[in-house]
Amino acid sequence: MRIVFYCAESAPANFENYLKIGASGTVSAMILASHGLAGLGHEVFVLNRSESGNFGGTTHIHTVSPDQVPGQLEEIGGVDVFIANGFASEIFQTHEIKASKRACWIHNFIDQKPYEKAIREGRLDYIVCISHNQLGTWWRSPVFDRIAQVYNSIDARAIDCARVNAVKEKKIMFIGAPRSTKGFHDALRIFDAFSERNPGFKLYVAGAASLHYSASALSENGIFEKDYEESHLKDLLYQSDGMLRDDVVLLGNIPREQVLEHLGTSMLALQNPGWDSEPEVHSISALEAQAMGVPVVSSFRGGQPEAIIPGQTGILLKSRELEAAVAGLESIVNDPELASRMSEKAMRNVREKFQVEIIAREWDRCLGVMSRGEKFSGNFMKAIRIKIRHKLRR
């Protein structure tokens, strides 16, 4: 099967360099999915800002504008399935995409009506969700049977090369763009209350608001959006003299390799623990932290209960109460035996469920349904099962 992935995000990522650059989870998921499908014998092309060439069995074609895509598809010829990844979905509204089947791979909870309209008008054929929870939000949609669900994946072999068994420090990692949508201010509140009772810990922040895009001007340090820093962070992040507090380390947009190295010496990871932020649909960062043997603390929302096993590979906060969040962190850092069990379970969980070759087989199955023009059956029961499971876990 000839498959084309298209991504409009700015990271010039391919399979050989995605660990070395600050690519987002959305981009990384596409790189790994394309690589996994190539490994199953498919002819796979990726249109993104990477240099042109063959990387990990996948052919990349340098693309900086959606205007280039129709011509590039003509050159490729005979495309079986075209998949627009993340923010690239707008291409179906602006360009005619010549492929036997066209799909949009959605990484967020979004307004569904434009996608339903695109399917009705014949500009789009299928949608791919990245968690069962996200799939469940479509259950009343008239196009529910045109929706597939495939989890994100990680490359455990690349993770194995990092410092999984490094000596742990009094270190907590926040991973993700430090913005309101990622619950960064909630993470600071939790860490602030935690550090009062547990002195000596430091919070390392990997990411910057510019990772995807910036809705407003960045602050002087280039890490935060200026408006967000003024409205949410001044009292939490800076001392009375205007200096950054010394127990928070801003790493900025560092290569994923360096994120993994920092995780190797961290006792736990904080990943979108907010309740007013955007829910995580299925977080690559949470998977990578677990693959490093690092328990993850997040909120019990979105697809996090599918990426993190509550009480076994991390802590999912079930309320907004600050005390409960602090207690969750303390239950890990003050109990070495529990931390060790969580670490082992986390690594096993990711390798058994989210390894790139495993998820590639799910993609292969779903793409087969698409190429045959069939509908996806059983979506309603999948959504109901995950809703019940989430209810029981809470």
C-alpha cells in the first residue's frame, strides 16, 4: 500500500533525527507511525519540513507549504491513503487532495462539525483518533463509523539507549510547553506546596511556549507567553527581587535526547496536572517518561487513564485539591519500594502496549479498512467500555 503522511508543523523531523530536535509529540507520533508501517512493507512517504531523503525506510519530501502538496502527490502517483497529521487538517478545506482515501489524524479534542461537513462533501473519508476517550466524544456524530482509533507509539529501543538506570536526584520533571493549556501554573502550585514539606527538590521544565506556536508575544526569557507570565506566573515563579526562584530550572526547547537524560535522574514527572487546561488526548511525553521508568503524575482526564495505569505506573489526580496532589507526589518520593514497583511496571506497560511495531500493526489493520472503503464497526461498544473503565478507576 502507498501511504502519504502530511504534517504542517515546523519541526524538520525524520526517523534519524527526531530524538535530536525539539519535535512535538504530534510530530514524533507521525515519524514513528510512518517508520513502523514501512517496516511492515508499505511504501510510505512523509511530507514535512525535514530534508528530502530516505530515513528509516520512509521517503521524506521537503514540504513547507500546503500549496506544494498537490504537485508532490502527482509526482508520487497512485496514493492509496493520504493522512493529514495534526494542524495539517486544514488542507482539506483549501486544496483538492488526489488519493484513493483521505484521512485526518486528530491529536486534540476539537470542534467536530467541520470534519463532519468535510466527510459529507466528499473532501475527507476517515478520521483517526489517538485514544478511546477521544473516540467516545464522537459517539453522537453521524460519521461515527468513519472513525478509527490508534494509539500513539514510542521507540523503546531508542529509549533503551538513554540513562534508564541513572542515580535518581531530588528532581521532578515538567514536560510540555509551559502554558495554561498544559496546566503549567497548576504544576507550579503543586510543586510549591510539595517543596514546602519536602525541601531540596527542584522542578526542571522541559519545553517552551514556542514549541507549536505562540498565541501572543513571548516574555523576555523566551519560555513563556508574555500575557500568561503576567497573569499566572509572577507570584509563583519569581522572587520579590524579580529573579527566578532557584528551585525551578527552565530548560527551554531542548532535544528529546536531553529530555530523556533528565528523566533518567528524575524521581517523577509532572505532566499536565491541571483541571482548567486542555485535556491530554494520549500523551507521548507520558509514554516516554514511563519508558524511562519514571512514574507520571497527571490529572484523571482525557486519555491519560489509557496512557497511565492509575496507582501502578503513576498517579492520576482525581480532584482539584492541592493537598491530594501533594500527597500523590509524596507517596512516590517517600516510598522507594512503591517507586521501584511503579518504575518496573511503567517500563513494561509501554513496551507491551505502545511499542512502535505493536502500534504499526494497528495502523495496518485500520488502513486496510480504509483502503477497502469499509466502515469501522464496534466503535460504540469501544467508547462505552472505556467510559465504564474510567468510571470504575475513579
